[in-house]
Amino acid sequence: MPAEKIMSPQEAISLVRDGSILGLGGDPMSMNAVSLAANLILLGKKDFHLVVSPTGGFVADMLIGAGAARIIEFAQVGFEELGMAPNFRRRAQDGSIATLDHT
């Protein structure tokens, strides 16, 4: 019998340590793991290395705005027709987050 591959959000969050590399998928405004990201923020998890694909959106911007990310790898981080993600833009401009641009 195969091992169980489904876990609760709480079990998934318990596997994430400070400094982890987090891969965030989905579209900028949909198909994002909002609940998981919000709970990581509420638990005070930090120092994440975010890798967004194909593009980063509001979940990446939530983590950045909360000060939970120290590095982000991206091709684009924005809110589609609404423009650039504000927390990403502010922190990238002031140098408080390292950026690895893959465009």
C-alpha cells in the first residue's frame, strides 16, 4: 500500500523552518497558497528564500510585506493589470530584500 501523500495544512506548516526555500506557484492573483502563507506569517516564520514561478503575486507580496522573506527569485512580481506588487517594489528599491531576476 502506498504511503499517504496528503497532509493537513498544519502538518505542512510544521515542516517549514526559518530560512527554508519556498517555491510559490500559481498566477499572480489566483491559485495561491494564501492560508499556508498567512499561517507562516502568524507563526513568525522568517528568512525565507522565495522562488516564484511562473510569476509572483499577492502571496509572495504578503510574505515580503511581513518581513518573512530575505531573498526572492523571480521573472516578475506583480498584480497583473494592477501593476507591480507594492511590498516587493518598496523592499527591492530600499535593498532590504535580495533579488535574483530571471527575466
